[in-house]
Amino acid sequence: MSRRAQHLPSRPTWRCAACGIAWPCSPAKLRLLGEYRHDRAALLVYLATLQAEAAGQLAALDRHAQPVGLSERFTGWARAR
């Protein structure tokens, strides 16, 4: 499977390499939920790590912009409901 078909983040913009929307996109979320279906805590740790990386990279792209909504974007959707 190619990188584009896997809906992976394109750094430093953190847009999906396959569909171009903010990562994690819906296909990426579904894949991650499947991969981590037996360990939600590990998924949240992984996503929080990526969120910290994204915050730094997005801030470096535009020092005047404040990346807002990263918590909901990266981890909010993955919390157990």
C-alpha cells in the first residue's frame, strides 16, 4: 500500500498525505481505532505524542498563529465514550 493510500500525516503541515484535510482524517481515525482496539490507553499516548510534535511544527510554520483545537483534533475523538 502506498503512503498516500495510508492517510498518514504530511509534516510539518499535519495535513493528510492522501486526502489533504487536517490529520488525523476520518480514514486515519478508523485505522488507528482498529490498530489499537485492545489498548485505548496506548492509542491516547501515541496521539498525545503526535499532538506535541504537531504543535511545535505548526508553531514554527507561523510564529504568530496559535494552533487551537489540537487537543480535540488529536485525542478528543479517541477517548472512551
